[in-house]
Amino acid sequence: MRSIYNIKPKTVIEMNVKILNKDGVNYLVPFILITSCFALWGFANDMNGPIVKAFSKIFRMGTTGGTLVQGAINLAYFCMAFPAAKFIQRYTFKSGVLMGLGLFTLATFLFLPAKLCGQFIPFLAVYFILGCGLSFLETSCNPFIYCMGPEETATRRLNLAQAFNPIGALLGMYIAMQFIQARMSDMTTEQRMELSDQQFNILKDNDLGVLIGPYLGLGLACLLLLILIRMRKMPKAADTSTNKPMRVALRELYHIKNYREGVVAQFFYVGAQVACWTLILKYGTRIFMAEGMEEKAAEILAQKFNIGAMVLFSVSRFVCTWFLKYVSAGRLLSVLAILAAVLIGGVILFPNRNGIYCLVAVSACMSLMFPTIYGIALRGVGDNVKFASTGLIMAILGGSVFPPLQALIIDSKISIFGLPSTNISYIIPLVCFVVIAAYGHRAYVRHYLLNPGSKNHA
């Protein structure tokens, strides 16, 4: 293995230019345009975290009810993954991206009629449509990036593209904090319960108006990106095609152990990620209110910690992308998953700020996981890459399964050894990280130890 201490200083882009060339075709401009979509859905997904808390207050629901927002999005990922795969098989990756952007734009503009209805169910329907757009985008963009260069550098390429996802996420978190949390009413859920129906409806209408504003702006940005990609001619060399029937492709994929286990690992990873990021506000708010803060001030401070976690996630993504040049992806994945599990142990056991420090640090470990699991799982799938992407996107359903389980533990108010239910609930992501660590180790053994002559450490 080449020593990392003997490498001459280079920028991230300079180090990765060669991974954007395939058969003499340069993919730099297409890569930039498609990578913009990664930032876009990062913005949308991480603006939703604070909105779970906001919906719980606006509609006077418990934590479990608020998590239905993420549930609707992740259910849409699951339901739309196969139709998206069929669509891009029949047409192209670019067509899939345009369809995703179109659904995404439509959903953002539907927030206005949902607000006029004033009910929670229409918002869930809008989030489901938004999730359908995201499913199309991720089903198309991830394998599109995977195919924009040689297979041996695909995991690095995916990590580089995914590195811009948390940049969009950071902007989404900032917008949520400054334009949603800070502008909503200061009234707590308990105070809202005491309002008359007329007073409650006035307050709800005002808060919903605050909530939908950023989405309408996001819709305009999404529409602009759609136009830019529509006008750009994409190289066909990256768009693999096959007339193979879906049942044949799925049967072949099922018999690839590396792929099959990758889908399971991705299911657990997305569950852990959504649980850690969506409920960090609940965790931090409890700690800061115990210190004597008012609820709104505690929520805003918790969101600042959430933003700090995303900054750490962003920096770590670039660092890990660089390390993948020299370290096996499976080995790095397993080490980071074990470290994440240890940190989650601190989240569970510390009842004070040390717990939230551990929770923020978990983000540094998670930065590598999604694109690396994705890249590892796609090794050796050949012309089944479009359908293979489907299973990995359907695995995002884990974000609908694990956070509600965690929220149920929180709402149960259970206490073990004096630890509050919010802390105990993090046993859910702890289990998830153990599964991911096992997959990383198995992938490392299969690809590196059993193939010592392989040069593909990505």
C-alpha cells in the first residue's frame, strides 16, 4: 500500500480529475450538473428535520406523529424505486433526473394549497410526492455518477459527488433555523393545547405560512436546475442499456451476496442516519431545557448543534474520499461504524451535554457510509446496474422504520437506571451501526483479503 505521507499536496479536484474520464470522454460538466442534484436533495432532506418538531407543535401531536413526515418521504422512496428503474431502463439516466426534478418542483408548489387546507394529511401527501421526486433523482443520479468513469474508481466518484450533499444540507438547516424555527410562535405544545379552536387556527395558519415559504423558494431553484440539465447534451457512454427482463436481472442480483448484503446494510444505515439527525433536536432540547432554557431557545441551540454535526459530516466526507485512495472501502466502513457505535454508547449513557457532543461526533463517522455501501454493493453487477440501484434506493425505507420505533420509545417516557427515554431510544441506531460494521468487514474480506492482487481499494 502506498504511504500517504509520500503524497505530494494536491487539491481534491486535481486528485480526482482522472476518475471523470472514460473511453476518452470527459464528464466534468455533466458531473457538476448531476452533483448539483445531490446538494438539492440534501437541502430538502435536512430542512425536514426541524420540520418534524415544527409539525408536532403546529398540529399538537406527539413525537411519533411528527415523524410521519419523514415516514411519508421514505415510503415514497420505497414505492417509486422500481417504477424509476423501469423508466430509466426504457429511456436514459438523464430522463430519470428530469422526471425527478419535475416531481420535486411540483411538490414544492403544492405546499401552498396544502397550507390553505390547514390539515396535516394534505401535507403528508405533498411530502409523499416530494419523496417520489427524490426517489427518481437518487435512482438516476447515483448510478449515473457511478458510470461516469472506470468501475475501479466508482466508489471514490460517488463519495466525491455525495460530498456536496451535506453542503446543501447545511444550507437547508440554516434556512430552517433562521426562516422557520426563529419565526414560528414561541408557544409550547402544552400552551397550544390550552387555546380555543379559533385562537389555535389563527396561530396554526401563521406558523404554516412561515413553514412553506422556504419550500416555494426551493421550487424555483429546482425549476432552474431542471432547465439547465434539459438543455445540456449528456454523453451516451455513461448510459448503460439492457433489454434484459426485470425478473431476470433481479434473480441475478439476488444471487450476488455482496449486493444482497449491501441492500440490508443500506436499510440499517438510512435508519440510523435519519434517527440521529431527525431526533437530535428532541435530544438537545431536553438537555438544554434541563439546564433552565425556555423551549424555543433550547430548540434553536439544538439546531445549532445539528448544523455543527452537518459541518463535521461535510468535512469528514472530503477527508474520507481522499483516504479511499489508500484504504480499502470495506475496512474504512467497518472502522467508522464501530466508532459510531461507541459514540452512540455515550449518547445513551450521558444525561448531559456530553451526550450531544457524542451525537454530533457520530456524523463524522456517518459521512462515508451511504455512498460507500452503495459503491461496494454495485461491484460486479455488470449491466444490471440500473436495477441494482433500485434495491439500494428502496433500502431508504429504513428511514421510515427505525425513527418511528425510536420515537415510540421516547413517547413511552420509560426510564432505565435513571436514564431518560430520549437517551434509551438511541439503542435503535446502535444496533444499526453494528450491522453496518459487520457488512464492512465482510466486504473487506471478500474483496481485499480473498483477492490480494486486486488494486481496487475503492
